[in-house]
Amino acid sequence: MKMLAKTVTTLLLVLGLGWGGTAAAQAQAARGTADEAVAMVKRAAAYLGKHGKDKAVAAFNDPNGEFVVGDLYVIMLDEKGVALAHGQNPRMVNKNILEMMAGDVYPIKEFIKIANTPAGRGWVNYQWPNSISKKMEHKSTYVERAGEYYLGVGVYH
């Protein structure tokens, strides 16, 4: 019996189906794309415009809502860098995260800078812990200005 269990475990590991392989496969399958990130920001901006700040903040912070899908989630900031919504980390909500560093980048400062260009939108690249894989990964976040707020959705590479 012990030999059979060892053989099955070895086979699962070789096939990449062991516990670690399954988690890695799930993390890979849950990855959003750049197009999905842009589309989610556009939907979030439309939702904010239609329903206003309070309903948008509630919707963006709902971990089971339409604005949290796999590793994609909306972050909503005010002009001072206060996170009004963060679909994956409620501890960031209502905190000023302007000075937060990710490697050698201040992502929130970059979000606001990019969103304040004439285009009002763009991408910011930095390192960030993936909430699904729990590993530090390269991340690109699409940000867009929506009235007086900044909306962003990022993808991991």
C-alpha cells in the first residue's frame, strides 16, 4: 500500500498534477489579459459615471462582484492617493498609499501622473505580490482618469 501511494504521488508530480502543480495551474488559468484589464477599467468608469461614487466604491470593493475576476480587480483612487476601492485588499481602503513603493517605483504616483496626461490613460509597470500565486511578479496596470478619480486594473506577467 505504501509503495502504491508513493507511485501515485510520483506520477502526479511528474504530470504536474500534485498540489503545487494544481495551485500553479489555477494561478496561470486565473490570469487576466491586458484587453480584459482595459475593458474592466472602461466598465468601472461607466459604472462610476452612472451610479456615482458611493455605489461604485461598494461595487469595486465587493470581492464577489463583477469588478473582481480571477486576478483582475479595480483600484479606485482620489487625487491625493487615497485608495477608495481595492478589490483584492480591503486593508488598503481609505488609506493614503501615494508614497507606497513597489521595488524602485511609486506606482500610485505613476498612476496619477499617467492619468493626468492629455490622453488621460496609460500603463504603469512595476513589481507586485500576486494575490493568487503569492509570488512577487511583474505587473502592468492600466489606469484611466474618471472625473476626479483614478481607476486601474492590472495584469501579471
